[in-house]
Amino acid sequence: MSTTLATHQENALFDMPYDSPMDEGRSKLLLVLIAALAVVALCLSGYLTWTTWSAGSVAGCSSDGLIDCDHVLASNWSKWFGLPISLFGSLTYVGILAVCWPAARSSSGIAQTILLALAMLAAGAAMWFIGLQLVVLQSICIYCMAVHTCGLTIGVLTLLLLREATMGPREDQMRALLGVTEVATESASQSDTASLTSFHPLIATGVAAVGLSVLMIGQYFFQPAGLKFERVAEASTADAGGAAAANNPIPTANEQIEPANLNSDDDSDSVGELATTNDESELAPSPAISSKPASAQRRLMNFSGLSDPIDIYDVPVLGNPEAEHIIVEMMDYTCVHCRHLHHHVHAALERYGDQVAFVVYHAPLSKKCNAHVVRDRPVHMYACDYARLALGVWKLDPTKFTAFHEWLMESKKPPSVFEARQKAMKLVGEKILLDKALKADLFRGFASNSNVVKEVRSGLPLLITEDGIIRGFPKDQGEWFMFLEELLDIKPLDELSE
């Protein structure tokens, strides 16, 4: 056996020959499958990137049990140094699309090496994120799982494609060893020259391993804080007019703003219709309904981002209205992130007692009562109705609000509107559904709250303190407690009792 032939054999496993014909039929099929899966994964990754940046809910992904797309996408595991992981996934699949055809037809092995590296990176990342969803988050995003399935399949198909590419030259070597054909010195020389730019699976594996290591280390050790405090200039002292405005159940940022669809008959999900007239007397609060629950106590406070002071005894409050620290929570019962935050709020009330309390401000994410919503998502279709029922319960009997609020927020998704109505009527009677003036008055308040959220350029939930705004969502309960203790200088009740 010649030295040239031996050298050719040694490099055969790692070097793509200069001109190596593949089984055209099988290779073309594998190529089409890889490209098709990359297109699907790219589209899904692009949609998830857009959803993450817009802080919206994922279409068609419920929040029942194990399936909870919004929970997965809201977690810090869905980001890398603050950027959506789906963005990097999109770039990976763009690279696969760009290189898969050259990898199948190129005479050099550079394209094959790049394709294998990207495919192994996609497959490895898929296994990492599937494990995170099942073990750490205990929730599954079906869109994410579809992307990961594409990544794993692309990895397998890429190995098969490259196997097809090397099968031909290996068969030629076997024929040469059996003496069926002769290996020309000139061909061997060309193969040796081509080995300088040949296919290197070890290099591809190393690049993929480095990429995965950077991904995992960055996510595990360098997760950004889920909560951020943004200090806002101290609100000006309210004048007499501002103090008078505090007697409204919800402060009005702009009296000219009318709730969207206030005069529309499109409200089939509610008992009773909205007022269909512009007569101010019919839109005013019902005389039988006090605009402020009977209370001899008052506590006016200014909050950043709110133009008028708030009388803490004139709004729904979770906790003691005399608590040293009051935080305003802008929320929506159909907002998945709000529902997750609720459990942290509840835990804070238990941990810190009368040191902190939360004012509940409703900002429904439905165009029925939020002029800033362009199109209703199915998940937010009844957002205005839940908010109206909750605030109606508070107006009719403030002592029943906390129980109704907790009942609405206790599960991963709100109960049906029918169940919510039945519960509200059981607590405060049928008047909560039949009083049109009450409904119109509450819708005005929702429009005002939505303006505040729009002005501070934030999504929900939004927390507002006297000094600033809290944005984001805590990674876990430990971060939530640490954040509150540092910001408010409070301690757990068990430490205060020592």
C-alpha cells in the first residue's frame, strides 16, 4: 500500500474530499427537510421574540396546569443578559438556512463544518431549555417546545446529511483496497491539498460546546435582577382642588378621557347594558351608591406618576391602610404576570404584616374600557368585567373586596365570568350587575388608570411608590423579599419580635 493511499485513508474520516459526489436523491431530501425545519423554527422564534419585547400574551397557549407559555417567557431563563433567548435562536436558524445548501454542494468542508456546529448548538440548546421547563419552571411553552423539537431534528438530519457526503469517498477507498480501481497519484495529491479546507467535525463540536457553555454560564451566573426601581421626581404638594379630587374612588388623570366604547351596546358578556346617552345626570354615580365608603378616617398620600393624591381609605387596599409603606399595584385579572405577582404580594403581607400594604388599581387590558388597546386578545376579552365586578364589590361593601379579590386571583387563570358574577352577587347582591351608572363610573376610572400605565411606558403589573416606579417581575420570592427590605427598610415580623 502506498504512502499516499495510507495518508488518504487516515484523513478520510475527518476530511471532505475535494470533489465528493453524494447520493443526490437522499441528500436533496435531507437538505429540504433541514431547510423546512429551520424556516419553521425561525418563524416561531421570531414570534416569541416579538411577544417578549411587546410584553404580550402568546396566542393559543392556555395557562392550565403544565402548559403555561407566559410563565416560561416571563422568567429570566427566557433571556440572556436581558435579551430574549428566542432572538439568538432566530439568528442560529438564519445561519442554518444560509449554510445548508452550500454545505450540501460545496467542494470544500468549511460549509459542512459551520452547518454541523450550528446544528449541534441548536440541538444542545434545545435539550438545555427542555430540561429547564420540566425541572426548574415546571411549566411548558408549546411554542418553545416546537422550536426545540425542530432543533433536535435538525441536529439528527445534519449528521445524516454529512454521513451521506462522506459515504461516497469511503466506498471509493474500499474499492481501491480491493484492487477494483486504482487511486491515481494526481487524485491523492488533490485530496491532500483539499485537506487544508476540509470538513472538521471536532472543530464543529468544539465551537458548539463553547457556545452552549457561554449560554448556560451566562444564564446561571449572570441573571439580571428581575425588579428595578426607577426614582421619579417627587410629586408636587396637592392643592385644595387636588385634595378634593382624592374623594373619587380612582384618581382621574384627564377628565376629558372617556372610556372606549362607553356608549356601545357591544357588551353581551355583562348583565345590563351601558348607558346609551350622553346626559351627564345618567352618567353620574347613583345617589344610592356612595362614591366613598363611609369612613371618618382619611390619609392622603402622593405617588410618583399619579397627578392627584390618594386617600388610602378611599381605595381598595390589601393590608392595613395605616401601614408605614403603601405601594400602588396597577393590575389586570386576566394578566398572567399580574397573577404570578399576586402570590408574591400575598407572601409580603404575611411576612411584613402592618409594615406594608398594597393599593389595588385596575387597568384592564381590553379595548372595552382601555382606549390604548388596539385589538382584544382572547385572554383579555373579559378583563373589564372582572375589574368592574371587583371594584363594584368594593364600592358596595368594602369589607368584602379582599375576599373577592383573593378568590379571583387564587388560581393560575381567573374563573369564568359567569362564576365571577355569581360570586359577586352572593357577596353584595344583584345591584352590582343592574346599576348602569355605577358601571359607567367605574369604566371612567379604568380609562384613567390605563392612561397612567401608558404615560410611564410600562406593561403590567406596575408597582408605584411615593418616590418612584418598580418595573419588572421578581425571579423568585427570595429576590422579592430582598428587594422590598432594601427599598423600604423593613424586616420580617419574626426578626422584629426578637
